[in-house]
Amino acid sequence: MDYEKLFHEATSKVRDEGRYRVFAEISRHRGQFPKATLFSEQEEPKDIEVWCSNDYLGMGQHPKVIESMHRALDECGAGSGGTRNIAGTNHYHVLLEKELADLHRKEASLLFTSGYVSNQATLSTLSHILPNCIIYSDELNHASMIHGIRDGKGDKRIFRHNDLEHLRMHLAQSDPGVPKVIAFESVYSMDGDIAPIAEICDLADQYGAITYLDEVHAVGLYGPRGGGISERDGIADRITIIEGTLAKAYGVMGGYIAASKALVDAIRSYAPGFIFTTSSCPILAAGALASIRHLKTSEVERKKHQAAAAKLKKLLKERGLPVMPSESHIVPILVGDPVLCKQVTDTLLADHNIYVQPINYPTVPKGTERLRLTPGPMHTDKMMTELVDALEKIWCQLKVRRAA
């Protein structure tokens, strides 16, 4: 058996489809986000601007966050020493979980090494804990949610994206006596639309279901304290489980769930993705703690962020560029072809020193390939104008279609 040939054939298939991914080697400049340096074997390093980071508020560069991480490094060293079951729970883990529970007004929270792990571990474990459980999943849920539901090997129903009547139909057709979990997101990161959370909660109440809300693209960004869309809309108390990340608006790394003490304790006791994984290092926990505490009291970053997103959408529309409809801070621009999408981003980087990653299948459906721009508080008006000028020039140069 020629294993190497099989590996080459697998990647060749991806190349032939025009969706082979090439990672840009960059180094962010501390305190100067979105500035970074691009490294290449073919060329000398050069300075670029980053327009596709999920560090939405630039908190990964915030002095309070960096100072807190330095302090934790001096206090605790680099690593956590192992799983929490064996090596113990670091004091920063405890402080962070208390802060997260308070953020969402829940009794308890549980820290995971990433948002992916928190979704996968929690959803798969729910299927094992709840007898004959059915999980109702929005068709556009993140891959981590899909994999968690599949790994649980329980019954599932997929409802059309944000389609309340389709969800109602599935719930009505199910046995009233079995446990039910409705799993969905608040902000969907590729289209930028927002779920009808209150209406989904109404259906959950009507049919005896619990709710699982992924707020990863909303925590830190929405609500008076950064608790997400559910806090913004005053309905966090109606959500059974809120899942979030520390790697986007909070600028560090990690994932979590917030819920009742009993539910969190059950996941802590049964989820392999928590039990058998080395815990997050204290440095990360300390940085996330500082970031959450700051954003609970500061509205400055959120207001600037929303203003930047609104302004960029306006500038792009004025130039006739195909901005896709978005209710949130996500600014997607439709290209519709994987090869062309990569040509656009390659040209942006090579000719204009602007870094944007092409978003191709399987992240988005084929035929909807796009740029996904994430303007933030540190993107200046001058940067926006230069970005839009560059995009308009490339759209003409490559003859990219303009209708979104």
C-alpha cells in the first residue's frame, strides 16, 4: 500500500477544487493592532494590516490583559501541570469560572481549552446523560456543535436556519416524554445574522426542551456588560446553557459553558473532553479574567467596534461592492468562486499589504465563497478608505461580479 500516494491524492483533490489553504506566516505587533509583519521564504518580511482577525476588540493587545498575563507567569510559571482532576485546579481557573458565571448571571461555569472543545464535549455528553435525548440543531451551526451532536450518537433533528416553523414541526412530531435540547448560535459568523432567541425559547417552553446557545461571536461585543446577544435582549435567564469563547472578543484563548450548578457538575463529571485534557495554563486564564473584568465596565470598545462595522459597510455599498446582508459586526463580501476568491486575497496581500483570508468550502457552501472582513476599534478611517480603494481596483482588475 502506497500511503504517501494516498495522502498526495487527497490534497491534490483539494487543490483541484481551488480550496487548498495556504497559511500566512504573520507576527502581530504588540500594542499596534491591526499592524503585523508577514514572513515569506521568497521575499523579505514586510508590514501588513490585518482585516480578518477574530480578536474583534483588539483585547489581545490591551495593557491590562498583557500585564495580568505577565503577573501570572511570574507567579505560576508557564503550564498548568496536567488535567484538573490530577494536577489540581489553579486559582486563576476558579476566579475565571466565577467571573464567567457572573457575566451570564448563572450559578456556575466550566472552563475548557477552546470553544471547539466546549461545544463538542458538552453536546456529546448531554446525549449520554439525558436518556433518549433528541437534539434539535440549526443547519448552520458551527462544526464543533455538529461534531459534538454526532459524537453523542443520540437522536437529532436538523431545522432550517433560523426557521421557527420548521423547528416547531420537529418538536411537535417528537415524543413529549423524551428530553429535548435546542442547539443554536446567537451570531452566525459567516453571514453575520442573528437568531430569534426569544422565539426559540418560547418553543422550548412550549415543548419542554432546554436551550443551548453558542454566543462565541457575541460575548464581549453585545450587552451592557458584554454578556452577548442574550444579555443585550434581556433573555439570558431563559437560556439553559450559554457557551462562549475567550479567544475572540476577549483576545486570549479558551472556551466555557455557563449554566446551573447541577448541569455544570454533570458535564464536569462525565465529559471526556474536559476530564482527559490538560487544563488551560494559568497565564491564559489570568489574561481572560482581566479582559472580561475590563469589558464588563467599559463600553468604549464596543461602541467603537459597532461604529467601525457600520462605516465599512456604508463605504463598500457606496462603491457598489457586493456586501452581503449582515445584522452584526461581520462584513462579508460575496465572490462566489473559490479560485477567484483566493486571487482577490492574494492580490490584496501582494499589492496592497492587506491581509484577508479567503472563505471557501467547507466553511461556507460552494458558490458562496467570500471575503469576511472584521473591522474593529483600531481600524482607522484612513485604513478603511485604503481597503475599499484596493478592493474596488481588484474587482475591476479581476472582473469580479458586483451583485451580492
